[in-house]
Amino acid sequence: MFQGATQLSLDAKGRLAVPTRHRDALQSGGAVVLTAHPDGCVLLYPRLAWEPIGSRLQALSRFNEPAQRSGLSK
């Protein structure tokens, strides 16, 4: 697993160039989940790491938008 923040940009065709150090970690196999963070960044999780987070988000009230965005409260 890897951690870190990297600022990336899209090329003229709208493609994202992933740095080699991250690409190598991603090519090790397995599914990943890509999701947007409320602060405007993109988060990438290995599928197994995402499952408990996704379950918490699914359990949030649809009427509590701030809680739904943060994923921290129920």
C-alpha cells in the first residue's frame, strides 16, 4: 500500500499522467476505488480498504448532506 499526496494535472486530451512510483503500486493487481473528496481532491483506495468506508457512507442519512460528504458521522 502507498500513501502520499501528489498534485497531478490532465493533459490536452483529458488524460491523467500517474507518476511511476504510484503506477507501480497500482499495477500490483487488485481492484481500486476512485472517489472525490469534498476538498476538491481525488482519493484512490484498494478495494478491500474501501469496503468499510463505503459501508459507512451507505449507512448515512440521505438528509444529512454534511455528514454524507464527510463520511465521519452517522
